[in-house]
Amino acid sequence: MVTTVGNLFALAAAASTDHMALRALAGMSSLSVVSFNVLMPKPLKTHQQTAAAWGMMFAALHLVNLGLLLREQHTGVSLSDEEEDIYEHGFQRFGVTPRQFQRLLSAGAKVVDYGPGETIAELGKPVDRVHYVTHGTCLGEAGAPGCVVVEYHQDVFIGELYPRRWRAEYLGCGTSVQACEEQDQREQDELEDAWLVEHAAASAKRQRGRSRDIRNMLLAGLEERSGSLTRLCTGSAWNSTIRAGPSGCRILTWPLGAFTCAVGSEEKLCQAMEQVDEMGLASKICAGSSRKALDGYLELLQYCAGDGQIPPAQKHALHRYRARHAIPDAEHDRMLQELGWTKAEYDDGILNSQWNSMMGRWRQRRSVEQPAAK
């Protein structure tokens, strides 16, 4: 009977998709193994004692982990609907627990809405806040106004995170030496790159011999395309002017000092934030590629629609470009409206004003030809 009950618990654990239920059922299955062996006739044989001991160890591990999960869920963590949406989309999948996220929110976080083109941070100003994009897009401009070098989409931090350095500063121990050495190495790399750009061709930039992790590889790739990102640490200045995108944006923002202390106070949170930054770097690279594809499509559309007519062959080519570069229909419709076309006119292949002009010329020729024929 005990064996049957234990097997049923193990079967239910194997079929469960909920982590907490799996831990509870697996723990009960292990306790059933302990009960089966302990309830055997006394004195217990050596193999029975061994099986009971192993079963007790497995049960203890499962139940302890179950207790940790329950602690994470029932430690007074309460999030609003918007906070829960931000957590699920931008932090949960990287290992940030609800308790850790609530600690971040309690570090002076507030939500700020920015209108289209409104300035969020200015080039050269000291970094005193950490910004996280929750809705909309932001544009990083450098040089002349309107010269966009990087685009920040939803669920990314603006700039580059430094969790290891924040951890070292919080601990105030020798670990800070490693963080400073890493920063010095990064600065030396930038000097080397600048020398290569000045004294050699672009092909002189070859892969360096020292190993790099994925985060550093993504960071190097992004810096080669759009320049160095702003470092979110004490003493840094903004490398670009950050403005809200065409549709505005919503930003979750923290004071720099409070945010770095909250992250640096826990090693696991630092590791999770490094993963958040890795995905953010990849998103920034992809955002730049999509922006180039959109700009290229707009130029093609302007060329094709310049004479007021779009032949079927050109519409087919435009459709293939949209499919190849995953350009949404909403962006296509927005560009048509920007060029003064409607969707119906695009489907017909001719602008109404052009059609009216052609019909007017045709009627004029007809009116001239009919009296001559009489």
C-alpha cells in the first residue's frame, strides 16, 4: 500500500508543470520510500536503513526548496498591475525574484511619461539617474540634432549596467580591484581602437587574443556600430542625448546611488542584472538593424511613388522587401500616409490626384478630337 501511494506521488510529480507542486509531490514520494523501509519488521536490515536514509535526504531537499519557494511568494510582496507587467516582461525570465524586484522598486523608483521628442538626458550631463523603458521607444542622438546612433525599445535599460562594480562598491573590499582592472582594460581597448582607426584601415581591427564572454562580445559589437554606451556608474557622463521616440515613451527611473546599492547588496541579483543587460544589448543591436530596414523601405517607397503611380512589378518588389525584413503593416501604412497616399490608392497603384489629372487630359483630348471629326 505504501509503495503504491509513493509511486502515485512520483507519477503525479512527473506529470506536474508547476514547480511548487512538483517539489511537494516529489517530497511526499520520498517520504513514502522512508515509511516503507522504516515500517518493515525489526530489526531493519542494512539495505533498508540505507534506502530510508537516502529517502529522507531526498525528501529534505525537496521540502527545503519548497519552503524557499513559499517564502519568495508569501513575504508580503504585493505589486500593482503595471508593476507586475513590467516584472513579468523584463525581469522574471532572468531570475529576478518578486522580492528582489520589490526591493528595486523601493529604491526610489518612479514612472515618468515623456511626449514625442522630449529630452530625457542631455549629452555631457552627469549620470544621476537610471532609466528603464517600459513602453514606447527612445532615441540616442550624438552630433547634429536628429543624428540617431542607437534606439532603445521596450524592456531595456538606457546605457550600460555595471553590476560587478556596484557589488564591489557595496562590499567595499578587494573585489573592487578586479572591477577597476576591468574598467581600465576597457578604456585601454578604446584607446587601441582609436589608434587603429587613425593609423590603419578598418580591416586592421581583428579579433583580439584574449577571451570574452557573450556580454562583452555584444557590447563590443554595439560599440563598433554606434559608439560607446553611457556607463551607469558614479562619475560618468551621458555620451548621447536621449529623447523620446515618435510616439513618446514611459520610463521607470531610479536615483543612481539608490539603484546601485539595491543591486549591489545581493550577489544573485547582480548575476540576474547581468543577464538583463545581455539581453538588452542584443535588443539594441536588433533595434538598430530594424531602423535601417525601415529607413531603406521608406526610401524605396518614396522612389516608387514619386511619379504618382506604382506598377504591379514595383508593388511586388516592395512586398518582398517587407517580408524579408519583417516590416509591420502598420509601419507601411504610416509611411504611405506620410507620403500622402491612402491604402486604397496604393492597392490601385495610382494616386487620386494623378488619376484625376490623367482623366482631365483625356477628356480635353476627346473634346478637341470630336469637333475635328465632325
